[in-house]
Amino acid sequence: MRTEVVRAGFDDTRPVEALGPDGCIYSEFGLPKMLPERIHEPLIPAVPSYKSSMSIPDWLQAVQNYMKLLQYNHTGTQFFEIRKTRHLSGLMETAREMTRESLPIKCLEAVILGIYLTNGQPAVERFPISFKTQFSGNHFHHVVLGIYCNGRYGTLGMSRRPDLMDKPLTFRTLTDLIFDFEDSYKKYLHSVKKVKIGLYVPHDPHSFQPIEWRHLVLNVGKMMRPDIKKELEKHARDMRMKILKSSSTQSPVKERRGKSLSPRRRQMSPQRRVCRRDKSPAALDRKPAGLSTLNDVGYQIRI
């Protein structure tokens, strides 16, 4: 069973594997290594389970490793339908289907799967971060799952590029995290035009509340970094105070474009409110945020 081959330019001989008459692959010692009927069996990754001995960063890394085992979907066809207006309970059912099918996923599917796998960890806050970039005259969209835990920010996600998906839980501010993504995009000659930050996602998998994908919209292509930092820190502070998380269930949320959402010190009278609105006519033109569907953007980075 043992065969030897002389490689050109070398004097040594090395044993090689051989295919036996029964269809099995034999090692140099004559032992079967792989049966033919198992050669083409697909690998089904095991869904990670949280253990009390695990730290939060280790758990997040286990979740990210699981998504990497599923691999990024390069086929051009999305295997799972993600409707962004669908309530959280329905999206979690789609995430369970992802774990059963173990098919490759794209960035939007990775966000939903990341939410599903991190449910039940109240110390881990999750929120969507979307990017709109421009390259060679074309626009591209991407989304990751922002993570906040113990005063540090990071992300989970999938992308064609390793530095545009998961980020370690080491960023002190939301601004540092967003600027790191912007610097990563520059490596691929992409200019970031817009950044959209959503609200914290509830940990209740049976919630009928939809995900708020774009509460803060920043036209970073037309803003200076100090202005971007100011708006991001306002938004991060409000989310840490849980103001935005609770307000999203009380009334329709409007896009915030450079306006602080900290609570007012006192309730204004209706008459004063009217006067204030009259002084800012631009506020009357502000419309509720439209939740785009997957068909609107596709969420692919072709770089």
C-alpha cells in the first residue's frame, strides 16, 4: 500500500497517500483515513452555548467564530429573507432557521443571527450600525451589529473584508468605533457618505417591537470629524441612559440629525411649543424615519 515518490531537485523520498482498491484513502502506515461516502459530507457547525465560566468577550468571540464557520455568501443570492419592518419575534424565527440550515450568510443576516445568539445577556446591549459608501461612482451599503458592554464598544458581523465585520470589545467610545470603520474603508478606496445608528434591541425574543435601524443619521461626507464626534457622543450618552430604548415603544421615532435627545428639564406649555416650532420651520418638514427593506439596498459590499 505504501508508495514513494522522488521529487525533482531533492534526494529524499517521502511517503504519499494512496487510494486502495476498495475506494478508501490509506495513510503511509496502511491505515484507512477517509471513507469515500464521507468525503462530500457538509460540515454542520455546532451552535455555541454560553457557559457561566465564559467572559463576555470570549462569548462574543464564540458567536463570531460560529458565523465565520457558516462562511460569507458569495453566490449573489440571499438564502434567508430579512424584512427590516418585521417584528423582532419573526426575525428570531428566521435566525433559528439559519442555525438549522447552516447556509452561508451576508451582513444583514449576520446582524439578525448575532441578535439571536446574544439574547439572554442583559449586560450586552446590541444596536445596528449601517454604512453607505461610494467607490468609483457607485454606492454600497453595509451593516454590522454594534455591541456595548462594561463601558466598551465592539461589533459582530460578516463581510468580504476582515476589518469591516467584527471588532473587539475594546473601543472606549462609539466615536472611536465609527472612525475605525471609516479608516478601514479608506484602505479599499471607499469614502463613507452616511452612517446610521439604531437603538438598543430588546432581549425578549418574543417581542413584537420592530428593530429601529436608523435613529441617528449622519451625513459624514459633509461633516467635520469634531461635529461627527459631538453627535455620536450625544447619541451614545442617551442610549446608555436608556432614554431612547424606552421612548421607542411610546411614540413613532423620528430620525435625529444633529439634535440632542436628552429629556427636557420641565414640560413646556402648548403655547410655548407652538411658538418654538414657528421659530424652526425646518422641524415641520421632518418626516418619520422610513424603514427600508432589503430590496431597497441589498446590503452588499462589492469591494
